[in-house]
Amino acid sequence: MEIAPRPSGFRLNVIWACLLAALVAVLTYQGTLHYFFSASDSLTLIQTSRLTASHGLVAVFSERIMNGTAFEGVFYRPVSVLSYQLDYWVWQLDPFGYHLTNLLLHVLATIMTLLLGLRLTRGMLRTSLLAALLFTCHPVLVETVPAIARRQDILETLFLLLSFHAYLQARSRGGRILPAVSVLCYVLALGSKETGIQLPALIFSHALIFAGHGAVRWRVRLRDAVVRAAPYLGVTALYLVWRVHVLGGLGYDGAQQGLLWITVHYFAGLIYPQDFLGLRDSLTWGPIVGTVAAVVGVFGFTVAVAGIARRRRDGFRLPILLLVWLVLPLFILLATGNFAYRSLYATVVPFSLMLALVVRQGCHWLRRQAGPTVGWAELPILARRSTRLVLFGGMLVLTGSLFALSPLFRDYPLWRQSGVIADRILTMIAAQVAELPPRTTIIVDGLPRSHTPAIIASAPRAHSVSYLRDYSIRSWLELTGLDRDFTVRTGAMQDLPAREWDLDLVVRRETAREIEVELVWLRK
């Protein structure tokens, strides 16, 4: 896919576009730099990632993530662990540095979305810039960027984009360095999160779709696609063998959801990430499925119309590739039976490229229309134009709603609140345990639930905010040097109050080797 020669000022325009996209990304999430350690797994990830006498670099590549803790998931993500190691070496326990790393990685992913868009669209700068802005402003990304523990999704997306971009450059330029860089970035994507395994299928699809013109036989296309995907498939095989060796299997997350539920929420998270109309609670499963299917069908048809509007021999190719890229992660989620909105971080990239392409082609189509259409003979033409106009208007509404609900313009306070609660709880517990004898059992009652009416009713909101757990408190005590072989257990949990509150801690029971404390939520 060669990019046509551009005027001398085009490269400067690309630089300015990258700077603009980076600026918007920073403005969207700069508030997270002041958050505490939000998300229940953040402290445990930091604690288990440190280099110690018993946990060296070898252990990073030979153990599951958060090994030796009460964390139920079984995952192999050494690249993510290394990132926490580096952060701890630089920042120790300053949450600013960890959030800064998340933000910088997100900025890089935004820039790579723009550059990859340029490569795929053959130099359409405004379209690629719109895609990058849609990506960085998409409301569903609020599930990932503000949470230190969700960094693996950002890393996996960044390395996947780097690998795919290097592959495309290698295909147009040739040479040996770029293919090696592409494979290396794929290894890093797999080491960040296992969903990076979609890349070989994406490269195979690209090679198959863009293998010459119609005169090329399918057998030749298929052979070329297999050859191009072969290095990545080889890396995948080695990765799976090593992963099974380390984990004793492919790994698991524990939670299992239905195929229908995953499919509905997968597309709803992209198209309707915030229930600002109050539809999700009022609709039954049937209407939800029908609505999502209709929206997805209209969206796919609009993309096809955009391909026709280009009036090129390869007009359909890019929309088809983006559709394939859009559904590849869904197959992985259906196979594992597990879905969370944070899993959509990487999927927002092809979704944003598709939407930007539709908007661009719709604008060009509108400009080509000249004069009114009258007469019975012109009714079919009028109907066809009206259909396109309705489809294009729907895509503009979707684009506008995503920007309007972006954290760039709307406040999403739950992650900040999660950090405030964690900071307050840990400070109070530290004051209680300072004088406790070694090997004391600490029982904490009243920790907040993640899914409480006060949280669910708030809008807009992050859907997967999490709070401290027993292993989070245990990790904090060890990180701050307060641990003396303490055992931490949690008792009954509480719903967060709907209104303003303060937090206190009382000792309910204390014996020689056990102390039970309760968190008390005080109304202001």
C-alpha cells in the first residue's frame, strides 16, 4: 500500500496533526495525574513487580502476574510487570508517576492511530486525524486510562499498532529491519496482554484482501497471505507453549458470561457507551439485540456505501479490513467467555477509523450533490439519496455523541473517588497497625462494593470502577514497611452512600493476635 507522493509541506502537516492529537489526549486525561492508587489491583501489581532478592528478572518471565497473592485471575503478562518495575524504580510510591506513565502511553497510542490511519488511507490526513481524536475521546476509554492496573490494555494496543504499522511499511518498502521490528513489537504485545494474539489474523486478512487486483487468483492470494502471516504464527505457537508451561494451562479469569451478553455489550460499548437515554434498564434482551443488530447493520452498510463512493477498484478493501479488525477481538472474548468494558480499548482503533472514513465519504458525497431532484422518473434517485442522507446523518449523530460524552467535556468522578477512598482507608489502617505485634490477623469490615445503587445510578460513569480488597491492603502494608507478617481478611462489605460522606474507622474487637476494624461511612 504505497502512499502517493505529497507536497513538501505534507510532512509538516502530519507533525502538527500528531501534536494536536497528543494535546487533546493530554487534555482529556490530565486530571488523572492527581489521582491516588485507584483500582483494587494497582498496589498488588506494584508490590509483586518489584525486583527483590527472591523475585528477580527471571521470575518476571516464569511466573503468572500477581503470583503468591489472593488475586484469582491466572494471566501471563511479563511486559506489563516490567513497566511497573520501572515505575517503582523511578517513582517509588508516588501515584503521580504511575498515572503519568499511563497517560504518556495513551498519547503514543493516539499518535499511532493517526499514523496507521495515514498508512491505511494512503495519506488522508484529515480523516486520520479525526480517527485519532475519536479514539482518544471515546467515552469507553475512561474504563482504562485512569486506572493504573489497566495499563496492560494500553501497552497491548500500542505494540499492536506499532507492529501492524511496521508490517505495512515493510510491505511497501521491503528490507529486513522493518519485518524484524514488526515481529518484535508483536512479541511485546503478547507479553503485555494475551488479546494481542489477534494480530496474525489481522495481517493474514490484510494480505488476503490487498493481494493485487481481481485478476490475481485466490490460490495465489491465499498462499501470499499465509507466507506473510507465518512469522507471527510461529511466534504465537512459541508463546502459547511457554504460556502453558508457566501457567499450567492457557489461564483464566474466573468470571464467565453468556455469548449473547458479551456480543450485546461489546457493540453497545462502542456505539452507546453511556446510557444517557436510560434505555438499558427499560429494554428487554430482545429489543436490545434487535437494536444493536440494526445499528451494526446500518453501520456496516454505511461503510460499504463509503467504499462505493470512492469509485476506486479497491474501494471496498479498507472497509472490509476494518470490519474484520473490529470483530476479531469479539471472537477472542467469546472463546474465553469473559468481557469487560476495559477490553474495548484496542477495538476503539478500528471503530474510530471506520467512523472517520464514513464521515469523510459522506461529506464528499454531500458536496457532489447539485440541484433538486424532481419528477416521477427521478424518484428512485431521490430515494437513494435520501437513504444515504439518513445514514450519513446517523453517523454524524453518533460521532457528535461520542465527543459530547468524552471525558474531555464531561466529568467522570468515580475513579477519583476510588482513589480518595483508598487513600483515606489506608491512612487509617496504617495508624491502627503501627503498634500491632507480628503475625496479627487484621479483619476489615465495611469495604465498599463496586456495584452499588449509588454508583450504578450515576451518569456518565465508568462501568468497572473497583475499590480496595484484602490483598490491596496487604500489599500497601508491605510496600510501606508496616507489614510484620500480618494476615489481612475482609468481612462484610457496604454500599457507598449516595450523598456526600466522610469516613471513619472504629475498632470492633481486639485480642492478642487479632484485630477487627470497621469502616463507618458518616453523612456530612
